[in-house]
Amino acid sequence: MGEWKAPLSLRVRRDLRTGLEEFAARDKRTLGNLGEVLLEWSFQQLLAAGSTERLLKHKIRSRVHNSARRTDSSSRRHSV
């Protein structure tokens, strides 16, 4: 019959909440569901890193930057 879930209350900046609500709507999720997905994923990342300090040291590359890099490298390979 599913897992029991416990309520969790967080205080966040208004602009963060608005951004999360907009993203959840685009992804066809509720804010609570999106929050649960993000918390579960981020907690796994925290466990792997061992501390918030080590976790926050790692940069996350944007998709735009990565796709531009792939395009540059593939065009170099084909221009030989």
C-alpha cells in the first residue's frame, strides 16, 4: 500500500519557491513531489560527498556549456 511519508516544512526565499513552483508545473509535478525528488537526490549526493563543504565545492556544468563543448569538439574531429 505504499510507503508512509512524514511531512516536512521548509522556509525558503520567495523567489526560490516561485521558481520551484514554475518548474514543477512545467514538469507536470506538484511542488511537494518535486521537493521530494530533489531532496532524495541531493541527500544521496551529500552522502557520497561526506559533508556539505565537500558537496558544495563541486561545480555543476550547465547544459548550454556542455552542448557547446560537444559541438566544438565534434566539428574539430570532422574538419581534419
